[in-house]
Amino acid sequence: MIALDKMTDQQFERHAFDVLKRELGPDGLARFLRLHRSGSGDYTRDRMGLQKDLTVDKIVESIRQRSA
């Protein structure tokens, strides 16, 4: 198995689904997907509210802090 930090997002999602299916069974996996894929609310409005004070400079600084 590839280390989690080396997986692409697609590989990670497939691995996570496999783990959930193994641990919860097919019915449990289906229930999980139904609960967590349908979502609720307005993502675009929420994102705009969370990012209203975000600037390019703040994004760059955040990246620099994570890279240090």
C-alpha cells in the first residue's frame, strides 16, 4: 500500500471507501455516503463569508508558515 501522504486524492478516496466498506459493510458504507455526500446549506455563500477578509498576501503568508 502507498503511504497516505503519497496518495493522490483519488487514491486516498478509494482507500477510505475500502476501509469504510470493510469496517461498516456495504450497507454501512451506503449510509455513510448518503449522509455525507448530500450536504446541506449553501457552500458558496458560506465560503464567501469565511473568505471575505482573505487576501493574496494572507494566503502567501499561510503557505510560508506551513512550509517552514
